[in-house]
Amino acid sequence: MKKSGAAIAVACLIEQGVDTVFGYPGVSVLKIYDELYKNRRSIRHILTSHEQGAAHAADGYARATRRTGVCIATSGPGATNLVTGIAAAFMDSSPVVFITCNVPESQLGRDAFQEVDITGIAMPITKCCYLVRSAGEIADTMREAFALASSGRPGPVLIDIMGNAVVETAEYEPSAGHAVTARRAARLLAPVRTDEEGVAAVAKALAEAERPLIMAGGGVIRSGASEALLALAEKTDTPVCTTMMGLGAISSAHELCLGMAGVYGDARARRAVDECDLLLAVGVRFSDRVTGPVETFAPKAKLVHIDIDRSEIDKNVLTDLHIVGDAGSVLSSLAGKVKKLSHAAWRDSLAQTKERVPGAPAEYVRAVRRAVGSDAVVVTDVGQHQLWTCRYFGFERPGELITSGGFGAMGFGLGAAIGARTGDPSRTVVHITGDGSFRMNLTELSTEVKYGLPVVTVVFNNGSLGMVRQNQRQFMHSHFWQTKLDRGPDLMLLASAYGLEGRRVTDAEELYEAVKELAGKGGIIDCRVGEDEEITAG
Amino acid sequence: MKRTLSILVENSAGVLSQVTRLFSRKNWNIDSLAVGETQDPSVSRITVMVEGSDQRIRQVQAQLGKLLPVISVCELDESLSIHREFMLVKVRAEDKDSRDEIISIVNVFRASIVDICRTSLMIAITGDEAKNGAMLALLKDFGILEMARTGMIALERGSATIYDATKDRSEFDYAKSVVSAEDKDA
Ligand SMILES: Cc1ncc(C[n+]2csc(CCOP(=O)(O)OP(=O)(O)O)c2C)c(N)n1
């Protein structure tokens, strides 16, 4: 049947099982919005205050639901406002399909009103960018985009549809969901082999190791491989540390869990990395925040890397063994190949590591944890509050933490929290932020209120850009410059301006009470933190 | 060491910029680049020369593999393949002596003179890096006025082809996602 390009685009969203989109309209995408209007019973549209908020929300939605998020924006400034959100999704391998409209083909390249080369801009921060020139290409492109976003190592995909293509009509055949051109079919549909030899070699290395260590990254969570991870760790009695993106891959309450590795990591995890003789890194990409200087990273260890993305192998550190594959299936085949092992002496020696005594911020983080339990979704912004949360919350399950780990985008939190709550209304969503980060995108408070998406925002209010201030003390002779936030708004007045409840707290007990009270209805908690508090490695 | 990569890509808009931008954002320097259609007009072949260790080359191949329009990538070993580049060189030749000397150089290299005027000669030459480099070194003494080159192209010797090296698509794991989507509908 013949349909307009816009109608095809929306029909394809429905085909893909999309029931929620985040976005912001403009004249270029008007036709698509009109189709969304006609299909408003099938697809819920969340109108944010800013396209960046919509992008982070679609990302947060994807992370909370493990489905593909969708975000729609108009041409020009609408499209460029997405960029930080696309990059944040890309760096943390989050599957989001971004749809923008551009000027008509006849205007392209003439610097027409609100024309921008968004596929050129987004090329390095997406798995793939499509510039769609005609209505006839829309269905195949959308289907391929959805398959790409969620397959292999997930990530964002951008589809920029030219103005003429949404208006023109084309033949549309409903489909089960996917399309691959004949040429691509041969290479994209080829079955993925598991490297049995690699698995045997790694199993042998594990059996020979005296001080083995598993490092679990975001790939374990993406793959849903927590059970397989636990099975392997328990069978081989191997301690597990995680990266920031891997927090929750194993419960922090488990006796094999050593906490977070890396520059701002826990003492036990850091010591284990320094001393292990085998490091089995799963679904990690050896970011500089994990390795520190690569020359001194895991100096005594044989390095084994398991990742679904071949290009991660030997990218940042040279490994001794590697397996390219899905974390879950590789870990399960490994568990099947190894014998039961015991490493009591190694575990005991690690258990003796002294963690640094944490300060007041740790008490705040633990108060939040006590108030919401382990069933909530915790979303953070970027800075000290983020690292305190990672270190002291005690994550117990995959998906419990949503944070901008790779890109470190301040302003990520509120949008992502709204997205998470939209996708999973059964869970309490706590948004832990700093006064700097919060101010970047607090305009999304109106989205939270309008759509009844309660988010408890806890502002670690230290009157400064704490993370940067800390660096100024350490590396810039305490020249505190441009990091003091001695200005409004008054967070209590702000809360009431948006129709939210506000609480001001000065100790952990008050914070606990406030979080408990606001958990069901959302609100803002102004939590006073000393400006000299710092985040240090354990 | 200079290494040669041959890349088959879908012949569609923006593919070349995807490939070259990957090189620039990864901070890999392109020494030479040549692009052209293949016997199948929907497929182009890109030949790139880059400097790098084995690790670097593996990384380049893996990153190229992640670009959707890239069909296959292979490294062409210098000794197992034929490398050729075509150059046009305009040299100063203002007197008979220089002209004669240049003509004899051209003959030795089996190059050809494709244009001549009172003060200069234009030379066309096809060869690998060693041959073209040697001739350029000799012509430099006369004064090179301007030159243009196509960039190196190369093919593996024997009957093996780049089609044997169709890249591993595991990073997309696309098949899995197609299957699960169909399961969902069933
Ligand atoms: C968009 C963006 N701009 C700048 C930075 C650099 N930066 C990293 S942490 C930080 C300070 C964050 O301050 P705040 O949100 O108050 O958190 P705190 O460190 O005080 O907990 C800054 C400016 C960033 N990560 N993201």
C-alpha cells in the first residue's frame, strides 16, 4: 500500500515494537509529528524541555529496559542539541535510534534555513548514520537501523530524513521487523562462530593461575551475563572487581566481589589488579580511568580479554589471550570447561586490605541506599557525587546504576532518570547529582512533573564544581578559580516553582527520612556537603 | 614500515569520508589513498597506505570492519602483491642538454614524455614506490615545476582475491538480533 514517508517511518516504529519516544518538534519534522498524532494510541511521545534532555532520556530508557530507545528532533538546532546525548550513548554502548529531518534534497547544500550536516557531525559518535533521500528507502533503513543499534556491541544510530522524503509517497509492505539488502545479507547474517580453541586456552590459563582476578565491565550487564559470571567466579573461586560501567554485574554483598577498580576505585580492587597473575577482563575496554598509565597496569598479570567488539582487542593494552564473543556465552562455555578451583590464600590476603575511612558523603550515599533498598534505579550526574555513589552505594544487581561513565557528560542525570522511570515505572528512581551538573539540565523538571514521572533528585550541594575544585587543589596550587557556585537558585524555591516538594538536609539521618518520604512522589533534596570533601582512591 | 590495506566498500555517498575520518580521528596518518569502482559498479575499492606496527594494522582493520559500508579489508603483503602508482611530473628543461638528459632518464625508467614545450617537459610514469621514487630523485635536480599522482593501488598475486577475506561480522552479531526479533513475532 502507498504511504507518505512520514507514515512509513511511524509504521516502522510500530513494527519495531516501539511504544515510547522522546522528542521535540519543529517544522522539518512536522509531518512525522502528524503521523505520531494519528498513532498516539500506539506510541507515547514524551515532550522534553530541550533536545539534549530527550536524548539522555531515550538513553536512560534504553539502559533501564534493555530495549532500544527512540529520540526524534527537528533539523538544524534540534539536531545539534542532540549531539552530547548521542555521544554519551555511544561511549557507553547504549542502543538508541535518533531520528531527525533535514531540508528537502533540492535545498541541500545551500545553507538553507535550519540546514545542518548532522550525519557528518554524528558520524564519529554513532554506529552508523543514514541520510535518507527518498520515501522508498525509509522502511529498509529504519529496520536496519533498529537491528544495528541493538546487535553486537549496541550503540546509537542516527537517521536523517530529507524533507522531500517524508512528504513523498512510496510502497510500504509491513514486515516482521528486519530488512537487509541482498548484498549486506551475506556478510551481516553470517553466523557468528564461538572460538572453541580460545575458550580452551583461557580455561587452561585459569587453571594454572594462582592469583586470578575477573574484571567485569559494562559488556557483562549489556549481555545479561551476570549469572554466567557468578557461575564461573564461584566455580573457580576467583575474586571479581568491576569497572564503573560494570557495577552491579556482581552483587557487592557477594564475598568474591572486591568493588570498583581504577583510578578512583576501591583499595581491594586496586590491590588485586596490582597483584593478580591472571586478569580475565570481560566486556571492558580498558579505559584510562581503569588502567591509569598502561605501562604500570596489572604489572604481574597475564591479560585475557573477552569482548564482543573485535576492535577493542589490543586497542589500549596488549593482551596475551583474547576471545571475541558475547560475554554471556563465552563465560558459560568457560564455566563448562574449568574444574572446581580454590584460591583461599589469595582471597584471604585481599580481604586484609584496609579501605580508607570514608567521609560524610559516603554516609549520605549509604543513607540513600538504606532508604530505597536495592530495588531502585540510581542515576547520577558527573563529578564527585558520581564517584561517591559508585564507591559507597553497594550495588547488588545489573541495571541498578545508570551513569555517564565513558563520556562523563554533566547534565546527563535528570534526562536519563526521566527515561528510566518512563521505561520502568515499577522502580523508584533516585537521581544523585551535584549542584553544577543539576543546573545544566534542570529544565527537565517540568517534564518530570508533567508526565507524572517521580524522580527523587538528591543534590550533593557543595557550592562548587567539586571535582574540578579538587583537581585545582591537587594540581593547580589551590588556585580555586571559576569553580565556586556561589549563586542561586534556591533549590527549595526552585522545587516549588516546578510544583515539586523540596527538603533541605544537613545530615545522613535527615537525608534518609527525606528520601523515604519523597520516594513515591519525587522531589528535590538539597543535601549540604562541605566544599573540601574529596573523592580519593581506596 | 609502510603497510598496504585494500578495502572493499559499498559505492554509496559518504563512504570515502567515513573511511578517511576514521583514520584522522584515530590519529593514523594516511600515506597514500586511491579509490575507484570495481567490476561491480556498486562496489568500490580503496587502497590505503599507512605506517604502523602489527598491532596498529590489526586495530585499523578491526575499526574499518565496524563501518557498515565496508565489505572487506585485507592487508597486501609487499612481496606477495603488485603495487603501482601513476604520476605526471612537469620538469624544467630550458636547454638542449637538460632535455637530452631527461629523455635518457625517461627511457631508462620506461616512462614517457607526454607533453613538451620550450621550457619544460611533462613525464608520465607508472611504477611501484621504489621505481617512482628513484626517478623523482633524479628529476629533482632539473627542477620539478608541479606534479600529480594517483596514489598507490595494489592487487595480490595469484588467483586469491579480496573476496576471500570478507570480514568477520561478529561485532554486529546482526544475525542474532534478526532471529530474536522473529522469535518475538512468532
Ligand atoms: C558537560 C560537561 N562540562 C564540564 C565537565 C567537566 N567537569 C567534570 S566534573 C565537573 C564538576 C561537577 O560539579 P558538580 O556537578 O557540582 O559535582 P561535584 O563534583 O561537586 O559532586 C566538571 C565541571 C563535564 N564533565 N561535563
